[in-house]
Amino acid sequence: MSEIGIKYDADKPEYGLIPPNALHEMVKVLTVGAKKYSRDNWKKVPDRKRRYFDALNRHIWAWKRGEQNDDEDSLHHLAHAMCCLAFLYEVDILYNED
């Protein structure tokens, strides 16, 4: 019997490549949003492609102007932007919306 185990995962996604600090900050934003609105509220927002695109840009441009944290919840603008981009991605691949 072999002393070395075998696992066929060479071509599978490596979740360990996700930057842990960025992921943690994104989860903080999602948690604040779930408490403020409700879990998965982003799925129910009317005209969500446009609105999350606009929110993404507001956070990106606030960061570009030198603001690090959002005034409303003190979380990093780029973490908010990551959430908006994730929402846009999900909407784009899961739903047929303009």
C-alpha cells in the first residue's frame, strides 16, 4: 500500500488564491448590507444593473479622489466596489437583463 495519498485536483479552481484581506472586507460589506436591508436584497433591487454600476463607480471614484472609507459605514470603498462588481457579475450571468 502506498504511503502517499492521491487527490486529483490539479485542474480545479484554487480558492486559496483569493486574497484573504480583500475577501474579509467584502464579507464585512455584505454583512452590513444584510443587516441594513436583508440577506440577498441585491437580487430584488429594481433596475439593479444600472444602479449597481452607478454604485460601483461612486465607490471607485471616491477612492480615486483619496477617500479610503465610506462615510456611511466606515468600510473601505474598494470593498464596496468589489461587492457591486460581484452583484453585476451574478446578474450578468444568471439573469437576462438590460
